Amino acid sequence: MKQNLGNTDRLIRISAAVVIAVLVYAEVVTGPWAMVLLAVAAVLVITGFIRFCPLYRLFGIYTCKKP
């Protein structure tokens, strides 16, 4: 897998995942929506750490510096 996420994109993804987790933990969001948002947060964290987003590849988007 080629990396296609830049540092800013990674920071935004991981920060959004943390915000979602805090909202669910504080019970601002509950029920089925909480589970959906936690799944989204998990995807954001995983893609942020491995620096690869399949949707970006599908659309040809690169936010990192090309070699």
C-alpha cells in the first residue's frame, strides 16, 4: 500500500476520532448512533495510523508529498 495521507490529514482524522469518542463517552450521543460513530472513529484512527485511505486511492487523491 502506498501512503496517500499527509500529516495534516492524519492529525484531522485522529482528532475527529478523539472528539467522537469523547462525545460517546460523555453520553452526548447514545443508542445506535453511538455505535455508528464509534465505527467511523475506528476507521479514522486506523487510516490515520497506517497513512492509507482506500477512498482516496479510488478517487486519486493524495494529501502527502509525492516522492
